[in-house]
Amino acid sequence: MTEKEKAGIVRRLHRISGQIAGIEKMVGDGAPEEEILIQINAVKQASHRVGQLLLQSRVNECIHAVAEGKAADEAMEEYQKAMEFYSRM
């Protein structure tokens, strides 16, 4: 993962953390359930996007590894592992 990718993911995770804190406050303040569910869905989508970015980074690493001479089957195995983890989300 490049430093730029890492910084982007960390920014997104901080944003998600802020959203979760906001949801906690909404619950504590007695906000309507519909509004809370909307925010929960936003967190879910944001975390899904982080997963997509991580998977994209992994794919790029596998492609570069093959370009640098790593065995394609080994790189594919690493990609498949990443895909398995992602699909569990």
C-alpha cells in the first residue's frame, strides 16, 4: 500500500469514527430511529468503501509483483485471499 493510499484510508476511518460518535450521541439524545438508521447505513457504506480501497490496493500489489517477476499463481493466490476476506463484509 502506498503512503497516499494509506493516508486516504486513515482519513476515511477517522471520518467513520466521527460518524459513530455522532450516532452514539443521537441514541443518547433520543433521536428518531429512522434518523439513526440513516446514519448507520452511511457508516456501513463508508466502511464498505474502505474495504474496496484496500482490495484495490491489494490487486495493484499483485499486478506489480507479477510485473516484477513473481509467479502469477502465487500473486493470484494472494489476491484470492484478499477477495475472500472482502466478500465476508
